[in-house]
Amino acid sequence: MKHQQSFPVNRAWITVALLFVAAALNYLDRMMIATMRESIVTAIPMTDAQFGLLTSVFLWTYGLLSPFAGFIADRFKKTNVIIGSLFVWSGVTWFTGHAATFEELLVTRALMGISEAFYIPAALALIVDYHRGTTQSLAVGLHLAGTTVGQSLGFLGGWIAEKAAWGRPFIIFGMIGGVYSVFLRFTLKEPEKTHTLIQTDGEENTPKISFKHAIQDIFKRKSFIYLLFFWCLMGIVGWMIMGWLPTYYKDHFQLTQGIAGLYATAYLYPASILGLIIGGFWADRWMKTNPKARILVPIVGLCVAAPCIFIAGYTNLLAMAIILFMVYAFTKMFVDSNLMPVLCMLVDSRYRATGYGILNMLATIVGGAGIYVAGALRDSQVNLGVMYQFAALCIVICVFLLFIIKKNVNQ
């Protein structure tokens, strides 16, 4: 039997609002290094390979720590994990601004990956603890919109670095994050312990158990395996499309670097934010009449996204390409706003953060590999348009995987 308990509306939505800001800081702190490459390399001479390693080491540590970070959120108070993560990564951000050598910069990026890995699983698990009914997908979508806002504000790093020393942005935002973590200590609350957690069929309240047992329990569920393959493919698609989109615009349409970057970000981020909100709202409304709506909405979104990416890889019309990529960015986000709610349908309620951490780890690792493979193919003179058509095929496969998950949702 399933048990469900509602929470005061104000507290549930206040939690989303508080975490929206934390999510924006999370992505701003990690992304702004990419916008100040010239300033950093001027101050700390390094090769392009070394600069690329700064991002790679972040992704490696972030991905590898994600499952364990998720388990920590399941095992202890999620609010403590969230606040601790924010405080530590803000401190690391502040120290990054004082790095004087490449080695010091590399260490701070590794520490950034470790500290930030603990945030997303805990934050999403806390949100679904509060939003257990027909507001779950919208709440998750609004929170993830904060990550998109943070990405879009990444330009602030480059802008401030041009006006002052390259380390100034890290010092400023590190201090802001530290102050905000103290603010969250007094404002971010756990759901009341008197409320009963949602239980999947056949589950009982049992003592907290080991990381090994959590992994075993998660991987014995067939639907989670399908979801894992699905999210890995989506990781390849997302990193391949977004990571190489500025280059695609520049080469395919003979644009300047600045204009290509503008088209690849300024048009897509607003579409992505809208997609997160609409995808979450639609799924929640549809859930009132169809219990599998949170799987069906991503299916609809990807059925629209696939042909958009395929055609965008062919067209020679810039305006059409911009529109098609915007539609992709909008409908692809139907997946993101519903991933955690779908995961809640598949795994034991005690292991939601652990399950999300596993998904996060493999999608990050596989997605990073996707960027590398795309670069290798470009070195072999393979057109980016062809790679985008391959991405469209991957999306079609993802649709079939979602249909399998829908059929086997209780396995």
C-alpha cells in the first residue's frame, strides 16, 4: 500500500525557492572558469590540454563521487548535506581565486567536483520529500531552472575578469556562497519527522542500511537498469549537442566566434528554462488522470526533439537551425523535470538520492566521453551535422527505452 502525506504549501515552495538560488550558485561557480580562459592563461601559463584538464578533473571527481554522495544524503539529514556542500564548494571557489600555479588550480577543480557532487542528489531528494503529490515535477523543474540560470550567468566570470584580476570572480562568488550557506542554516528545514515517507508497494519502514545494500537493492530493479541506459544516452546527446553547438554554428554558417556563441546560449537557455517549467507543470496536471504521465511527457518531448535535431544537422538556413535547436532545448527539458519523479516510481524511497547519484555519475562520465569522441570525429573530418543526426538516432532509442520503462515500471 502507498502512503502519502502532504506538507504546508508555503514550506514546500519556500524550499524550492531557497534551493533555486543554491542551484544557480552551484552551476555559476563551476561554469565561469570556461568564460575566462584568456585571463587565466595569461596569469598562469598553460597549454590547451592543461586548461581542458581543469574541466576534465572536475567531471571525473564529480561523477565518481555522485553515488556515494547520494547515499550520504539518504543516510543523514539532507539539509545538512546541502548546506555543507554549499559551504565547502564556496570555500573552494574562494581559494580558486588565490591559486598561483596550474597545480593549485587543478587541486581546487578536483575539490570543487568532490564538494559539488553532494548537492544535486540531496537537493532533489529533499524537494520530492516535500512535493509528493501533483506538484512534484513542477517543483523539480523549477529547481533545475536554477541550474540553467547559473549556466547563463557564467559570462559574469569573464566580464569581471576583464575588468579586474582573473581571481576576483571566484573570490566574490565564493563569499556570496559562504554567506548564503549560513542563511540556509536558519531557513532550510527538513520535513517533519512525524510524517510517513512514501513507500513503494511491499515496502516497510526499516532501519537505515549500508551503501552495499543500497546498491544491491537499486540494481535488482529491472526498470532502473533501463533508466540507467536511457540517462547515459541522454548524457551523450546533451553533451554532444551543447558542447559543440557554438562550433557548429561558426563552421556551418560561417559566423564569428562571438555571434556563434550568442546563438548557442542566449536563445537556448530561455527555451530550456521554459521547457523545465512547462514539462513539470504538464506532467503534474496529467498525473491526475494518468499515473504514468511523468514517463509519457518526456516521451512526447523527445518525439519532437529527435526530428528537430536531425533536420538542424541538414539545413543551410540559419534561422531554421536556430528555431529547431530552440525547440530541442525546450522539449528535451521535459526529461530533466521528470527524471527524479520517474526515479521515485522505480526505487525504494530510502534510496532516491543514491539512485540519482548513480544516474549522475554514469551520465557525466559517458557524456564527457561523447564530447571527446565528437572531437575525434571532427579531427577525422566527420561533419558535425552528421554527428547531430547520430544524436537524433540516440534520442529515438531513448524513446523506446522510456516505453519499456513505462511497461515495466514496477519491476
